[in-house]
Amino acid sequence: MFDSGVGGLSVLRALRAEMPHEHFVYFADSGYAPYGERDDAHVIERSRAVLATLRADHSIKALVIACNTATAAAVHLLRAEHPDLPIIGVEPALKPAVASSRTGHIGVLATRGTLGSRKFAALLESLSALAVFRLQACDGLADAIERQDGPETVALCDRYTMGMGEFGPGSGQIDTLVLGCTHYPFAADTLKARVGRGVRLIDTGEPVARHTLQLLTARQVPLRSTALRSGVTPHLANPPTLLSSGQPMALQSAVQRWLGLDLPVRKSR
């Protein structure tokens, strides 16, 4: 699986919970980030390069693109170029948000690249009759989370939520907030403090993990069914492999902070 940086760790966390016996390889392409503020050509080039590395060096049996921007720009191309490989993308969880909302007013936080993509536009159009969506491009927020810059993350969460309208359970208020970037769940506590505990935050991690397992089962991809060592928690017996095209310490620190794992990170191209 890969992301432009550490945001995809939110998806990795969900995948490890859903498939605790599987071995995951996580590639943080932080040397070429941020994806969300770059053009499609850049994102496509890097997506192809990362997938080539994962196939050549790690013999992966499936790929999860743990990045909304990369999914929007590259998932169809990668599937066409690698028809033998199950490839799972992510997208802002608008459908679960529609099912959850009582007021019919839904906020969406995402990168400019995601909100401007044709894939997102088609998804939004398919649901436009079911709810009112208030979209907010969050320039700089993924990068602030990536750098673990607490003050900047708080300031940007303030700015972007204040610009969306009124949150709450009342008529016309936003009662559901979609976290449309895999980085944003790591700012969930900050966002909840600003929009109120009664507003439901929805991210893509758990739905993507469930869909991944369903797809691999349907395509009869062999899955591990037992831990590597009897009596050992699968997570401990089979820790993920971590790769980064940027500074390894940034990913190592994020994994320790958000997943509670102290693991080495290998530099990759």
C-alpha cells in the first residue's frame, strides 16, 4: 500500500485490524509530496513508480492506494496496466455520510486535487439529490499533519471548519463531516473540538479494509489464516514493512505515535 506520506497509516491501521495475519508493506512517498497540491501528471508518474518498486522488490499480491488524490488520478490507469493485480483505491466516504446524516447537510474536507477530480465530481453528482454537500479544500492541512506540526494543524482546522457553515443537529446544520483525506483522521480530536461532539466524523479506513478483504476473497487471493507463531498476537508476529522515499525518521515517528509500533524504516526510490 502507498500514500504520499503518513496519512495512509489510518488505512493501514484499519487493514491490520481487519486482516491481522496478513503482511503489509507500507510505502510513504514523502520525497515527492504533497500529492494533493500537485498536478495529475506528477501523481500518475509517482504512482507508477511506487507500484513498480512494490512489485519488483516485494512481490505484492494486492495494492491499496491509501490516498484519495492518487486514487482519483491514477487508479484506472494502474488497473489497466496491471490487470492481474487486485488494486483497491479510496474515495471520500460520501455514501456512508448520506446514510448517517439526519439533517441532510454534509461537510467534506479534502485536498484541492481530490475535490477537483472527475472521479469525485461523478461521485458527488450521483448523490446530489440526497443531501447538501459543503465542500472545503484544505490547502496545507495534510502537510501540517505530516510534519506533526500541532499549532499549524489547529490553526488550519479552525480556518477550514469556520468557513463551512454552522455545525449541529438542527435544521440546515452540518451534522456529518467527511474526512476526505487519509491524513485527516489523525486530526480527528482537533476537528471534534471545533465542530462539536454531536457531529459525526466519517473516514475511509474501515470501509476500505472491509472492501479489500471482500475483493481478495472474491478473487481467491491466498490469505494467511494463522499467526506466524502459536500464542503470539498476529500484529506482533507479523509487523509491517515500512518504506519511505523521504526522511525515514518522519515515517518512523508517525508509526510510533499513531500505531504504537517501534519499527525501522527503509529508504526507497
